[in-house]
Amino acid sequence: MKGPLSGIRVVEVGNAVAGPLCTALLGDLGAEVIKIEQPRKGDDSRRWGEQVKGESPYFIYYNRNKMSLTIDLKKKEGLALMERLLSRADVFVENLRPGVAERLGLSYKRLKKLNSSIVYCSVSGFGQSGPYRDLGGYDAIVQAMCGVMAVTGEKDGPPLRVGFPVTDIAAAMFASISILSALFYRERTGRGQYIDVSLFESGVSLVGQWITINMLTGNRIERFGNSYPLLSPYEVYKAKDREIVIAVGNDELWSKLCLSLGRKDLVEDRRFRTNLDRIKEENRKELNLILQQEIAKREASYWVSLLSKEGIPCSLINSIEELPGDSQLNARNVFRKVKHKSLGLIPYVFPLPKMSATPPDLRLPAPALGEHTYDLLEQLGLSKKEIDHLIKRKVI
């Protein structure tokens, strides 16, 4: 069985996370993804973090299911190769700074003349218009600007970044959703279109509930640590040996929790009868002291087992190192392995949902720089002599 995007060709001029993750997701769904990289340099993220046998695990993860073709887009011959490639492509994804693609001769206006049905997606920090258009848009900056850091961290502590590039990932998901929608539209009409995605707007969408709540209530939204202002108890508690999270989303679960703890008295306590009572600051503080005293009496595994049997959402706080051994993830085949030319068999987290008729698949590891240059240019009709000439000219 082939993925739902089998037969779709995607060309990427991407760097770091947002653009590359977008195309990786399309590749997971079966698309043929060709990553265009600068000769002898490649994607910046090839040099991020600790290297393993000369490879960046960071790059390896975000660039699965792709082929690498090196082209110097600043050279006339390089632009000609790109035009030739894009004239046969279904999707073009670029996450260069706004204006750079146009200066290279790769604007949507120009490519549309070559290929009227192409779906062209630009991913940038702040979008292709507006006063922030030309600002640099790395995730750390965008998390600060979009409000994510404003609600992350303890109430009396400093603002904190989320521990992964959350705005890049959100932008990649919005980009891939938009591309799929545009391909569906093209299937109906035969027409391609232009898509403009920004990390900033994607990040703002992540805190959208707080913006709406603030605008309707007038209440200032502040950092709240591991508490959750809308629900209680919805917290981290320290058991005898380690922390657990308990998440009570309604009053029925609250009653079950009280009975499980042997504290039936709490059900009728007027301070804690309903969620609206429990989220009042003074009541929340008292309730957390009571619950913490009870939970500290037994080991975390005891509470997780007991509460789970009662249908009360709870969990240990897993380390990254514990996740590859998780029975649920392994039962769901979340971890996949594929052979890499220098690293051998390497593991990937393969996140896409299950599909009965057209399952996503991990077919290719992240490519070495320029690994598929010869093959791809031969497919475009270039002879070995022509390819060798381009190499000599440092076009590829």
C-alpha cells in the first residue's frame, strides 16, 4: 500500500525546522521530496548540536524521507536547473527570509508562469507582509513575542521557553495542512495557489484560548507553572518516590479521586464541591496541601495504578530516556528504524496517525549533502558530461 501523496513531487528550499519538518510530513505521507541545498554547506542544522560520526541527530530527525540535491541558486545555470525541476513539481516549499526567493528568481509570480498548477508555500518568521516582515524569526524570538513565554514558568519565576521549537513545529503543521488543502483544491479546479505561513501567527494560535479569555473577562493572564487556572486539581504532586500528574476535568472525576484517596469528606466540603469552588485561589491552595499530604504517603506507581483503574487521568512524569521503552508507544509502532549510510540502523519517532488504506511510511533516512544529485539530474535529462561540467563550475 502506498501513502496518500504517492506521485506528488515536493521541492524544498529549507533551513532549520519549519520548512524541513513541513516537507518531512509530506514525505511521510508518500510524497517524493527533493531538498535543495547549497553546495558544500547545506542546511544550517547539519551543524547543530553534538555530531555522531559527522552527522547531526537534529538534522537527521527533521529531514527524513527526502533526497538531497545541491544547487547554487545564485548562479544562472543553477536557476535554470531549478526552473526545470519546478516545472515538473507539484509543491514548492521555501523558508527563506521574505524577498530572498524573489531576488533569486523564484517568486510565485514567475513560477506560476512555468507551472500554473504548482502549490507554492512560503514559511517565514513573520509572514510576507506587515511591519515585522524583515525581522529574523528563530523560535526563541517568536516564543517571546507570541505569548508562549508569558504563560510558561512559575508564577513568581522568570518566563521560560518551551523545551522544543514549538512555534516552528506549529508553523510546519499549519503549512502541511494548507498544502494538503491546496492540493485538494487543485484536484477540483486544476489551479495551484500561494500559501503564506508565519511562525509568529502559528505561535499566537497556540495561546489563542488565553487571548480570548483575556478579551472577554478582562483578567490578566499570568504564568501559572504546573497549575492550570481553569481546572482543579490539575497539578503535579510528589508521591513518596517521584512526581505524578493528576488531571481532574469534571466534578464526577473529583468525587472518584476523593474516594480513591479515602477522603470522602472532601466531596461535601463546601470549599471543594464544584470546579468553580476549587479554582478559587484560596481554596486551590488549601486543596493542594491536603492532596499533597495524602499522595506523599505512597509510591507513585501505587497511585498511578489505583487512579487509572478508577478512570482518573494520571501519569508519572516520564524522562526522554524512558519513552523508547513505553509499552503503549511500542504497541502503536511509533518508533521506526531505517538504515543510514554512515550511522547504520537509526531510530525515528514516526508521529503520523494511523491510516487504514494509505498508511504513512518511513522509507528514507535523512540524506547526506548532495547524495542524490547525480540521480535526480539524470532524471531531468542531463548527461554525465553535463553534470560533471556543472560540478566543475561549482553550480552543484
